[in-house]
Amino acid sequence: MMKKSDMYAVAAAILVGVGIVGVVARKSGKGEGATNVDTSNGNASSMAELQFPPPTSHNHTYELLGLHSTEVEEGFDEFSGTTTTKVHIREFGRVFFELQVSAEQQGRDPVEPPTTVHLVFVYRPGFDFMRFESPPTANLLLDGQRLSLGTLALRDDGDQYMSTTIGIRDFLRIVGASEVEGRFDDKAKEEGGMSRKPFQVDAEELNVLRDFASRLAPRN
């Protein structure tokens, strides 16, 4: 029969092993600034096959709860040698969200598309019961086809910022769809009710995102 002291030693070894596995799992998981990137995006031949939308209007006006206008901005940073393209959509998805989209490319006149696009959903809840209690998962339906954005990184400073980085190929799937719906799921809350926050992207918002995507095409 195993001595009690030996049993304690075995139990301690098991706990240490579990702790090590947990640390490895946490390090390999998606932390702040979650990333959901298609690894094939960096392949040169697959990048050449990307289809970008044609250039559209540089100014967009849309009306949801109020009248808003936005335009895609581009800027070159001489110190880093990168061109940043960004756009900010208020009252995105017919709810109290804002969407900030950005991408970086090398050079003043990039000859290569970006490999990733950064998305930040900003939520300004008016009631505490509507707040996210944990980093939510996000899923889209693109003409009925599901695209997972994974678990978003959550930063809360009164307003809530939920961010992720996706591959350029997935972003082009989004702007290429005719109908885009989405839903955030807060697993910390009970199922149903405010644990699920659906949204729908309207036609003009999609046009803004297509305009953004058109600026990312290589400039040969």
C-alpha cells in the first residue's frame, strides 16, 4: 500500500503538470489584440489571386439614428515607411456600435496588399445590463455562409473596445457579400437575453467597407 507521504507527492506532481499545461495553453491562445489570420494569406501566389473591389465614392453619407458621413483616410509615415488606411463607421450594424477598420502596407505607393486587417468594435452602452461581462465571440453570416471572428480582445474604460485581426482574404469575403449579419455572444451571461447581441450591416456601410478595401489593392 502507498504511504500517505507518497500519495501527497504524486498529487503535487499532477498539480504541477496541470499548471504547466495551463500556462502553455494560455500562451498559445489569443490574448489582447486577438488574431484570426488565414496563414495562407502570406503566400505570394495566393496574394496575387486576391480580387479587390473597384474604387468608389470617397465620401459616404448614411442615416441610421442620425445623419453621419465618413470617408476613408490614407496616410504615409516617413519614419516607419508604412501607409496606413483607416475608416470609422458610427452606429455600425444598426446598433450602438462603432467600427474602426485599419490596415498597414509597406511604402508610399504599396506594391503588395496587406496580409491582415484590424477591426475594433466600440460599444458605448447606456445601461449596465447591456455591457459585456467577458470577451465576446463574434460570428458573421455572409450571404448565409458562416465566418467566425473568434473571441475578441476586450478593453473596458467605460466604453468597451473589442478588437481582432483577420486575414485579408476573409476581409475580402466580407466586402464581397451582398448581405452581412453578425452576432456577439457573451459567454459570461446566461443564454438568451442580452448575452446575444445581433447586428446587420446595411448597404451603405458595406459600400464604405468596399471603398476601404479598394484602397488596399497593389499600386503597380
